[in-house]
Amino acid sequence: MATDQQATAQGEVDADVPVAVPEVLPTMTFSGALHVMAYLQQAVPERDDVERHRQLYLAQGWMLGLDGRPLFPERVEAWAEGPVVRDVHHAIARGRVPDYDGRLDDDAVTLIDAVLHLYRAVTASGLDEIVLADGPWVDARTEVDNHPALTATISQRTLRAAYGRRTIVGASAPVLIRRTEPADADDVDRVAGMLRNSWAPALDLLAES
């Protein structure tokens, strides 16, 4: 992967679907990208660091598309080699990804496990093909003319629009298997909020038609 000397182009990548959300969405309270990577190391030890970084990106995209909120707050950058979370890249390079300590909550683990299940049969080269053809990364790289020494931010808004659209048009998406015991009022309110967020892109599409 590229070095720290890369310049960062902060251009916004416009998506086809207008989504009226702030640039940085409210974050789930349970994680940072490094903790998600720690979970991935435990869950899929057979994968290498590059593959798990691909899965980290896909998990962020699907969380935004399905739930409307990011899995982790750190920004995703479009490096020449693919989507990268800089802090995670540095931790991997220095051998400083911690052991998983159980701090992710049930919603995070459910989403990550569903993403891992969706791509369970995809090889390393297959993950490369999926991620390096992904619209948000391709568009961000276009913003910097695919210059190998430049990076561009893949915004949360762009990821939410792209992955939200996929849930609408029937693309293969992670299947979230949640607990089955009776929910209390707070659980009901939380799930209702998640559903409102996940349908926002569809409602925006209808409003534009």
C-alpha cells in the first residue's frame, strides 16, 4: 500500500441518488475501525491483512446502506491500491492491531458476521475485483485522475447512497439475523429508527421521480 507521503484530495464524490444527510453521520457508539479489524482477525484468521481490509470497507458500506449510520467514524480513503482506513493501515504495518476484546455490541457483530457470510466463498482475487470495481472507490479515484500518489476521501454520504441503492434494487445484501427474544420499547424505537434510515434513499428516489 502507499506511504504516508501521499497528498489527500478532499473532493466530494457526487452520487446519482441525492441523500439529504450530513457529511459525517452519527456513529454507532460501539466501535472504531481498529476494533472492527481486531474482530475480523479473530473471525477470519485464514484471510490475510489485505483481504480483511477489503472486508472492513465492505462492512462500512453495508452498515451505511442498511442502517444509515457508519460502523466506525474514521474516514475511508481511496488509495491506488484500494479503499484504506489510514489508522488501520498503520497499525497493521507496525503489528499493532490489538486482540479482540469483546467491545463491539450485538448490532456491530451481527452486521460484520452477515458481511463475512455474504462474501464467505469469494477468493482474495475475487475481493479485489469487487472492491476495485466498486462505484464509490472508482469515482473517488477519478477525482484525482487516478494519480498513484494522491488519495481522495470516500465520504460516508457517498457510501450510504451507493449501498442503500443496492438494497433497493435487489442486489445481494447481507442478511442480518438478530436475536429472537421479546424486545422492549427501547428496542422497538431503535429498530424503527434503523428502518427509517434504511428507507431514506428509496424515499429520496421516489421524491425525485
